[in-house]
Amino acid sequence: MNIQAFLSEKISVAMCAAGAPADSEPLVRQSAKVQFGDYQANGVMGAAKKMGIPPRQLAEKILEKLDITDVADKVEIAGPGFINIFLSPQWVAKQAEDALADEHLNVTPVEPQTIVIDYSSPNVAKQMHVGHLRSTIIGDASARTLSFLGHNVVRANHLGDWGTQFGMLIAYLEKKQNENAADMALSDLEEFYREAKKHYDEDEVFAERARNYVVKLQSGDEYCRTMWRKLVDITMQQNQVTYQRLNVTLTEDDIMGESLYNPMLAGIVADLKAKGLAVESEGATVVFLDEYKNKEGEPMGVIVQKKDGGYLYTTTDIACAKYRHETLHADRVLYYIDSRQHQHLMQAWTIVRKAGYIPDSMSLEHHMFGMMLGKDGRPFKTRSGGTIRLTDLLDEAQERARALIAEKNPDMDKDELNNVARVVGIGAVKYADLSKNRTTDYIFDWDLMLSFEGNTAPYMQYAYTRVASIFKRADIDENALTQPIALTQSHERQLALRLVQFDETIMQVSREGTPHVMCAYLYDLAQTFSGFYENCPILSAEDENTRQSRLKLARLTARTLKQGLDTLGIETVDRM
Ligand code: ARG
């Protein structure tokens, strides 16, 4: 049950009945002031102003019409006209029971939408690097969250698999094949790309061949297509290994690379011209946008086709949005791309909307994020200044986690240790990224992310094992818990309320695409559980009813933590 939505609805109805204008909307949220069950409704002031009456007078009328007898113990008017709602412990207990009885924690069903999530999107013949890491991790959490809620999620890996660089890559692959060294060269994609570029820059014969291959590839030449396919396949095989390691849900079927839209580009440019949106300018085809001004204050020109006939990244993104409407029937498209590409997207989308390629109701959202920085506040690099390879980074994470876990559990056998180190190490890297407000740059710090204290993966994973272990230790059958949840102590009430707030939390994450909100919630839940655990004995509770009620709260805590972490793509273990 989404308490926030439920109370908003109730207040809305009462407001209408009290004569407030139909468009007045109450904003209901948990009040920061009171510890338990205190939600506050805002928006009375605005409505009263429109009606020309004192806010408190309207608030009183609303209370007369408000029907929440079973829900609240007390409702009162505070300050100039806020409405404070004090939830009844019995009602909260009932919500907790319902969550416990339901496989989906009784999260309110949504009206399913088709939501395309554009994420990860590495480039062919290049190693995925830490820059792609954020998109992959945050995008996947979003995909998991929206799937959990019942939406039809389409994962779109917008692979950089097209462009003029492929002539050079094909020519270099050919050279390596002739030397019987293709496999080896492709095992290090970064090196492969660098070498290809070097040959292109330094060897005129090679460069000529490369240019020739670009043209051939674009006209569908079979040899070039085969070589291109090889580059794509090898890159994706390597990336797939990384996805699996990261517990990311992307599969080969989710690849919708730039090449997919290539057949649409000529038609789009012609159409933009026909619609008078694109014009010839110095040989290129350009769309001038009044919305964006250049330094001289003139409308900015966005090139959609170059002088030599080539198309651009923007042309592809225009086609891609159109495709996501026409073929995928998307209601929403979420783009997880770093903030440096914001202007690019805005320009592409402005053109898409002006050309009428998608309906107004389709929402295009740039869920941008900042850069990953080192502890020194500079872009995250190796000691010698190179880009850090993702595999090396993940190896180090596991290595460090292994040392920590081994120290805490000297008796743990090797297999288990390896598994826990994997879960904690990978979890730490992911969680560190997920738990920060994604719009800011973020500082990568091993010690912080692997700490057992604070809002970290190890803390959350450990909190989960602690709750789960209560059941294991006492060998309790969940189904034997027949007594109802009773909230008599304040720690019990706080925990129960926090538990049922999972619903409004996940709804917020799904609206805003902000997994850090889920992290903050889970962290708070784990801490609330700690407070409860210290103050309310569970197994040694004073009577059987209390014992069962507390066990149920613990059970729901374990399930909520696990489910919450699962929507983030963070694994748990039973002991660590
Ligand atoms: N391949 C691009 C890069 O590495 C990211 C693609 C993002 N998605 C998109 N629809 N433009 O920068």
C-alpha cells in the first residue's frame, strides 16, 4: 500500500467536498517533525487563496469531510493550515501484514507502460571503461525497478557500432588476420583500436584501403559486412562477460546499435528538408534551431548530413527516437548517458518533436550523471594516467573484499570465501555508484565503499545476513507465525512504518529514475531495524504473541531489504 498516494487521494476528495477548486492538489508526505505515523498535507494554503478564505477555515472544512477513521488516530490542523495525520498503529500493522502475505510486498499495481531504457551503450572495438560503468549500473537498477513494478521494459543497448572508423578497424583486422594474429589482437580491444588508428595516421596505403572499406561497408559489401560482424561479436562477447560479472541483466538480444537506424537516415534527412526544417548550408544539411543560440546569438545549426554525405551521431538519435515510437511503441524512454551529452540529446529531441516523429504524450528523459573522479578530484585514471579497465577495477574490488571477509571469518572455506568476496566486492562498486545522487560527479574511494559502516554495500549486505540469521539460528518456520503484528513499542512502530514505506519509495524511484532514493531508504530501514533489535528482544520476548509479532517484523525486514537490494542489482549472502 502506497500510504502517500492513499492519503493524497483521501485529502483530495475531502478538499473537493469542502468546495476547493478542482485543480487544487494536496501534497502529502511524511512529516519530518514527528517520529511515527505523521504525514502532513500541504496545498490547503494555495486552495484557500483561490477561494478567498482563510486557510485554517478551509482546513477545518476539509477535516469535516475527511474520512479516515480507521487509518488515523488523530488529525489536526497545524501552523497556518497544514493538516497533520497521525496514523493508527493498528492500521500500519495491517499494512505490514498485507505486505508480508504478498509475494510483491503488496506494492500497488501500476498501469503497465512500455518503457525503453537506453543504457550501457559501449563502443565496438573498444574496451568498456569506467565511463560506461555508471550508465550500466544505474540503468540496470532502473530496468529492474520498473520490471518489478510490472512495466514492459525494453532494454536498449545503443552500441556504437557504426561510423567512419570502421573502415580503419576492418583494414586493421584484415592485416592481423593475414599475420595470423587476429585473435590475439582482439583480446585487447583498447590496444587494437590504438594500433588501427596509428596505422591509419601513418600509413597512406593503409588509410586509402580503410577509406575504401567505409564506402564498401555502407553499400553492403559482403566481405566488409563479415569483417564488421566479427568486430561487433568479439566486442560483445567480452562485454557480456562483464555484464554477467556485474550481475547486469543485459543480454545479446538487447543490442540495438547505431547501425540499426542506418537504413532510416536518408529518409529522415529528405523528410526534414521537405518539412522545411533542414536546409543546405555550405554543402552540408543543417537544421537551425531558434531554441539554441551560438556565441553570436544566432540560431544554432545542427548538422544532420555532412558535405561528404555522411550522417552524424545526432541523425542517428533522431531516427532512434522515431523508431522507439513507431516500432517499440514506447510510452517513455529513459536515457542513461553522462551529462556531457545533454545538449546533443536536447537538440536531437527538439528536431524529433518539431518534425512530429513522436506523439506529445511520449516522454523522452535524459537521466544524466556526472563523471567518476579519483580521490584527488580529477578524472579517474590509473597511476600512470591511462584509463582504468573495468576488469582490472572489478578484480581489485574482489581482492579487497576477500581480504576483509577473510579477516572477519578466518574459518570460512575457500569456495564460500570466494563467493562472498565476489558478492561484496562487486556489490560495493555498484552500490557506491547507486547510492550517490547521480547528477553529481562522484569520487571513487575504495576505503569508503568497502566500509562496514555507513551507507555502503557491505553494511547493507551484513544487515541483511543479521536479520536472516535470526530465523536460521532459532530454526523457525515462517508459516507457524500465526499471531498478528502488534505495535506497542515505539521502536516497533517506527520499524513497521518504515517497512510499509517501501511502496512510496519504489514509486518515487520509478518516476524519477533515481536509485539513490532506494539506497537511502534501505539504509534507513537497516538502521531502524538496529534500533528495534537493540530495544525489543525478539526470541526472548516477554510472551509468545509479542515474540511472533516481532519475528514477523524481522521477516518483513529481511524480505524488504532483499527485494530492495534486488531492484538495485545487489546480491546478498546468508552469512558473511
Ligand atoms: N556509445 C555512446 C558513447 O559511448 C553512448 C550512446 C548513448 N545512447 C544514445 N542513444 N546516444 O558515448
